[in-house]
Amino acid sequence: MKINHLIHRLFLTHLALVALLAAGCSPTGTNDAIPSGMRVLSQAELEKALLPSGDEKAVLVNFWATWCKPCLKEMPELVALREEWEAKGVRVQTVAIDVQIPQGKVRTADDIVAFMQKRKLVIPVISPAEKSLFALSEKYGLNGGIPVTLVIDSEGEIVARHEGSGTRKVFERMIERAL
């Protein structure tokens, strides 16, 4: 138990340090010309963006990164899921936590947008501002492994969680828990 806690803390510390080194490297604001809708948000903005709004019944939130192979494997499933479930009041929202740990490089919002455009991934994506990454990891339990997918119901409660690459069937079962 102590070893797991130590590994978790080391991972989060490393993540925070890499993010701090990248401070000032990522643009902020919205780029409306990007079909993926990439936005870099503060912690408060991010938390609000992950909650259902208006007539939405739920939000399926997927935490991913461009360097994560299991994340990329499930991305087409998420795009297809979005197309089907949006009309039913369920938003599919991705959150890029794109710290390039293996090479020690942090990807900027522009890098992530280019990555998504190249692969024709038209799906909403937001990213935490560098200062928010540690708090985001703590709040949503991103303790070293992505992808992580959550479903947040209309009351703002996390009603389903899946760690690792998921399939459309897995995601649909998660959504059904919120409806």
C-alpha cells in the first residue's frame, strides 16, 4: 500500500514538474476555426465544462493523450459515440492531458489540434492549463494510467468510471447508468 502511494505521489510530482516547465508554452482561449474545438482551461473552467448543461442528461468524459496508444485505439469509438448520443442529450467530451513523459516534451494546444485534424477526429477537446494539471489528477483519480473515462450525470455526480481502452459497448453501458 505504501509503495503504491509512493509511486502515485512520484508520478503526480513528475507530472506537475513537467507541466510547470512548460508554463507559457501553450496558448489559451478558444480557436473557433478548429473542428475539434480545442480550449485550454483553468481548473474552475474545466470543472464547469465537464458538467452537463442545459438539456444535457449526462457527459461522457475521456482523459487521453496523443502519445497514449490505448487512447488512440478508442478515439474512433468516441467519435462514433458522439455522433449517436449527442441527439439523445449526452455530450462526449475529451480532455487532453498531453504531457510527453517518454521524451520529456509537453505538447501545446496547437500540437494537439494538428494531431486531431490530421486524423480527422472531430470531437470536442479541452485541456487543463499547466497550473491545473495536478489538481485535475487528484480530483478525477488520474493516478498514472490513461485513458480514463467517466460519466457525469445531470446532478454532477460521477456515475461510471472505466480505466484503460474502452469499446463502444463499454461506453454505452456507462452512459445508460446516468439515464
